[in-house]
Amino acid sequence: MLAGLLATALAGAGLVAPLTSGPQAGAQAGLPVAAAGELGPGADVPTPEEYFGFAMGTEGRLAAYPDVLDYFRLIADASDRVDYETIGETTMGNEYATVLISSPENLERIDRLVEINQQLSDPRSTTPEEARELADEGVPFYHLEATIHSSEVGNGQAINDIVHRLATENSEFTENVLNNSVIVLVPSQNPDGQHLVVDHFNETAGTDLARTFPDLYHKYTGHDDNRDWIMFTQVEAQYRLELIKKYRPAIVHIMHQQGNSGERIFVPPYGGINNDNVPTNMTTAVNAIGQHAARAMSAEGKTGVGTGDYPIFWALEQPVGFYPFTGTGVFLTEIASVVDYAYPQVSQDGSNLGPQDPMMTLLEPYDSDVWTLADIVAYAETATYAGMEYTASHGTQLLYDNLFSVPHEYLNEGVPSGTYAFVVDADQRDPYATFEMLQRLEWTQVEIERATADFEAGGKTYGEGSYVIRMAQPRGNWAHQVLGVDEYPELRDCADCPILLPYAETTTTMPLLLGVDVDEVMEPFEASLEPVESVELPEVSMPEAPGRHGAYLVDPASYGTVQIVTALQDNNIRTFRAAEEFREARTTYPAGTYVVPATPQARSVLATASAKVGLEVEAVQRAPRVEGVQLKPKTQVGLFRGANNMPGGWDMWLFDEYGVDYDVVSAQDFEYDSLTELYDTIVLSKGISTEDIVEGLDPARYDEDYAWAYGVGEEGLQKLREFVEDGGTLLAIGDSVPTVQDLLDLPIEQVLPRDRDEFLAGGSMLNQEFDVTNPVAWGMPESWPVWFYDTGAYQVTGDGAEVAGNYPAEGELLASGYLRGEEHLQGAANVVSFDVGEGTVVTYGSEITFRSLPRSTFNLLFNAVYHGPSAEVDGPTLSRMEEQFAPDGTLLQD
């Protein structure tokens, strides 16, 4: 997939004098401005103020994203220092672009400079002596990512000044940057969000409507769009990955904004806990850049510069992802925001804004009671120029010490843990999960080998076809990061300080998230191995068609199976599930096995769908005589996600990706007499409160474009109750469970204390037991970890509840990550189903769809989506299901 995207979309010493931010930005901030350099060959290019009609940072004015791209095209046409490239289309069909900025000579030899970076990053083909020569010949690439969180609009304005300056100015600064580096500017990592946020802001000018965009500013991921660095689900994340693989930047500068209560800007050094898989060279280089930026801002009188706040290097938090594991330094800047994107923040009591205690992490507190969009632009420009200057002035060092030395170290020494290899047994319960895991490793250039014969490793025998990922390779540290089990340390900044935790994840263990058995082997072993040139889905073929009384069988174990089920649903092909284990032709099939009549149409659909996920379809000459259920044809699914609910956005992606026939539940749906007219199953994504349902968005502040998210009142809330009582299926995920619990008076109660000193889990994988005879858990293993982060666990307090998944009453609960107070979870219920009136309710204490990552638990959701509306059938009926069809496959009865 990424190969296709690439083919389509991509063809501390010697610090110099303090920087200026450019005359325009400095004047806006009311700061002294150094004399600008002479204008260069692109002098006829209009300034941003001339082009847009206002200076960048003007109160209440934002340049629209399409106009920004047009401006960069104009500059590229007029200046031989700038090239403009369209990479591809975004999720919503907008343009994803890059801008290359360097001297004309460097742009003319850009292919050679890229080749040098590629050679440096592959120490198998480059000796240290050759690497030093290449580092002298090449120049570092500085990847500048202006916006990813689309409400952080200031940086997207600042880049117009930055590009204009580099394209038109002749000065010691621009000469150094242009001659000794290449700037790879991504104007926005999330162009869709730029359209949504800025267009909404501009369109609501002069109205009484809220200026802030009320919903997700990425179709699926919203503010989580910089947290897709494991599975690379979104096309924008895939573009980003391909850019870093192509250009191998020495430094990535990710421009962010933060809330408005902290320091005015954060620059490295970072805080938090160190991760052994993150190269030391990368960290020290970024610390040096951060301090250079702080020095530049101090020289310009810019106060409120903080360091040490952001703990981003334990797991794949926020901006980090794949970058630092390759030797690329991640330079993060976080600038304080203002009001409604573009209006001043003013202290209510006249005191200076931000923290005012001078510390080593905040040497000069901010010295004003006003903070403006112009300040954001000015601070962004100073930090960016400092980063560019440092990179250009230390190019040889960055190229050799980072791009070359980091992969060279792991190739020759392996990873710090001493792990020799990870082995993936050829015999896996979910071959689709195995494929997806190996595919992501391949996308990130991890070297994978396949055994050509049986072998022994770590006291265990592995069969031919098993996979081996050795740690002594250039990307060994990345492979260890995503394959290894995490043991997050319990550390605090002081005795009374809270435990240091990252934003959400204390683990990134892909095998546990996907459901793949992987063994970590510490000692070297001998095996006959061949390199895997390309990870491919398992080849499958349809069995010989059985007779008219036969049936096709699909194992329910893989989470990929649902894509087969949704294809059957789309084509209105009757689908059954066995309610208990059965044997056919010496093979035992588990409860939940899908049973499909052997019609020509079914065969065609099964052949296409099974090939897409690499899962085998089997055939039997006689449908099993076993009790079961018939799935409701064309099951209608509603997703209640609410406005700006990120878990709901991820659930939309999941449903779209896996082919679920669904609609987002809207306020207008509650105008029907009954929700059962529209939906068979309704899913409440994590984060849906009673207030979200009853109040919703305020119609006085948001126009009819957002009417779908208006509140439905108490009457609408009761219609949700009636939906269940009238036969509907309602599923609640994570902290939406209390909403449903209160609405339907479910016999469960929360068992976890709120005191973080008593119980704390920092985004971890926790062991779980499943009742595989329960329809909600059909196809699950009897035990496997679930994702747990800031949600709940329950005790059943009354009748009418069936527990499909629970935490073990004894033994170790933590599988990977961090857990404090496990005794509160022991024996607690996680997945519980209830009969309520004529309907069904299923509650999931843990977030089983978190950012699409814990795929090993997807079946818990999909099982319930389709089982609730299904109809029970007895053994004789299931065995005679062929009688419902004519010999040509035509449906005889509905």
C-alpha cells in the first residue's frame, strides 16, 4: 500500500550571532528589530501582507489554507530557491503539499543530496570513513511541519513570513541556511483540518456564532492526528512516513501550540522518563537546538521561554513516532494560544501571564499581561530560524553522529536490552493480524527473515515459515520498541509528586495489541533464514463447491473476519453462526463459526472477501445440525459519537475500513416515533455522557450545519431507553458505560477507586479471561490482554447480567505497561451483556477500540453489533438452510 503511495505521491559549539524574526514579525510584537538583509533574486515576490491584505498575526485575521498554498506556488515560480510539490490527496480530498527551500545549487543537486542521506542511513553499504566523506559532501535536511493540530493556527500563519524571507532575502543568516541545509516544509500535516478550522473562523466573522470549529478537525482522528505512529491508519500519516524515509532529515521541527496558562513557548530539553530505545545522539542534538532557540529569544527580549515540561520519549507519544528511532532529532515547540484562535489573551487582574516563578526551566517569566496572535507568530519565527541556523551550522556533525552513527550502532551492537531476536511462530491463530504486524514493520524498514526449515531458539522449536526479526539491524531499536513488552518504571520528580506518566500510552507492544504470539529470544541461535522481500497476505483459495445441501464455514478467530461478514451483509447473503462447538470431517469448529449456504453468489462474495484478508474458507457437504443464530440481513448500525469526540472518530474509521453499514446518529433521528425504525444496533463511543445526549451543541452558537449534534433533551434520552426495550441493541464503550448504566439501571457498579495513589494504569495491556461460549466473546481466545486506560471495571450486583470478559481473580494482571493497585481489578467484570426488555445491552469497561490499536479485541464489538439483532435457529433449521434457496441460488423466502 505504502509502496503504491510512494510511487504515486513522491517521485553545541560555534553558535552564531542572535537571530531576528524578520522585520514584519518583530514589529508586530513590539520588539526591537535588527536590520534586514538585502533583498535577493525573488524580490518581486509580494510580501505576505501585500498578498493576503494583512500582516501575519493581525488580530482576528487568518490566511485561508488554499491561499497559503497559492502563495507558495507563486514564490516557487518566482524564486530559484523554492520548489513546490504536491504529494497527494488527503482523507477529504484536499492537497497535501511540500515546499523545498535551499540554494539554487542545492536544489539542482537535490537527488544527490537525498542519495547521500540514504547511504548514511544504511551502514550496511557505508563504512565510517565513507560516511565522514558523505557527511562533508552533503547538507542536513530540516523537516518543518507547521500545523497538525488545526486549532493551533499561529504557526500556519508564521510560515508565510518564513518562506518569503528565505526566498527573497540576502543576509548572512539566509546564506548560511540556504547553502548549508535543505528545508522541507510541510505547510500542514492535516490540510483537511486547516480547511475546517480556518474556513469556519472566516465564515463566522461578523456573526453571533462561535468562531471555533465545534467538531473533529480531521475526519476520523481529530486531535489524535499526531498519534497514528504505530499502525499508520491515515493517509496523512503514511505521507509523513514516506517523506522521512525519502529525505532522511537530520532534524524534524514540529510546530505546536499549547493552552494559554503555561509558559509562552516550550523548547527542549524535554521532561519525563528516558527510553533506552531512543538514541542518545538524537536527544543531545535536540537539547542543543532547544537551548540555541532559547538563547535567540532571550537576545530578542522574548520572555516566558520554558523547558522540561513535555514527557514524550517513553512510548510513541504525540509528535514522536518513528523519527527519533532513526537518528532524526525531534525539535518540538509549543507556543501559548490566545482566545478563539486569533484574539488577544488579557490577564483579568492585570498580572503578567503564565507562571511567574523564575526557575532553571523558566529563566525569565513572561513580562506582560497581554498575549496576541502576533506574539505567537513572532515567537514561532524566532524559534524556527534558530532551529534552521543550528542545523545549517552543524550539518556535518548531525549527518555523521545522527543519520549514520545511530543505525550503525544498532547494526553492530544490537539494542540495550540485549535481546537477540523476536520470533513469530508460523502457526498463528490470526494470520491477518500477523500480516498487519509484519506489514507495519516492513513499512518502517525493519528487516524481516523467514525460516526455510524448522529450528530451535530459546528452548522452543519453530516450524518452517516462522519469522525472525533480529535486533542487530539499523532499525533494531524501533523493532524492539514495538515488539517488546514494556515495564514502565514508577518514578516521581519528588517524594510528594505524582507518578510520571506519558500522555496516554505506557506500552506500544504490537503483538499484544493485534493478537500475535511473539517470543523474545535473548541468546543467539542458528537457523536457515531468507530475507522477506515483501510482506504479503497469505494466499487463499476457495474449496471445491459442496453440493446444494452443503455450506461454507468461516472461523471467527480473526478480527479480519468481520470484513467477510460485512461483505455478506452488503450482498444480502444469509449468514448463520453456530452457537456451540461442533465437529465435521474430523475437524472441530468453535462456537461462533460462520455458516453460509453454498450458493453461487455466496461463493463469489466469499472468494473476494477472504482474499482481501488472507483467511481460509472451508466447505462441508452438509450444513451442521447445531443450534445457532441467523444474522439479520442488512443490519443497520448507528454510531453515537457526539461533536468533537475523538474515540467516536476512530470508531468511524473502524466502521468505514471494515465495511460496516452504519450512520452517525443525529439529533434529527430522535424525531422518529422509535429509533428502531432506523437502527438495529446503536454504539456509544467512549466519552458520551448524559449531558452530551441531552444538551449537545447550542443551536444559538452553531448553525444548521451542526444540527446533527444538537441536544435531544430528556424526551430524546428516554427514546434511547425505549429503543432497547423495544428490541434494539445498545453497546457502550469505556466511560460511556455509566451513561447507559444510569439510563437503564443496569445491575453493575464501578469498583475502581478515584485516588490515583490507590489505582493507576497508564495506558496498558492487562490480562483478561473470556467466556468463549458467550456470543459476545465468540472467536476470542480464553485469555488475552485488553487495552486499559482511564476507564472502568465493574462488579455485577444483580440478576440478568452475563460476563463475557473479566480480569483474573488471581495471578499477574499487567501484561505490558504500568499498573498500580491491581487488587482493585482482580476478578472484576469488563465485558458484560444484559437483556433489557426485548433488547440487548453490552458494556465494555475497557476501551476496546482505542485509536484502532487493540485489534485483538475488535471481535468483542463486532460480535455484539450483529448478534443482538440476530434470530435464534435450532439445529434442524440450520442444517436445512439450503431449502431456503432455489438451485440457481435465488432466495425463495425472506
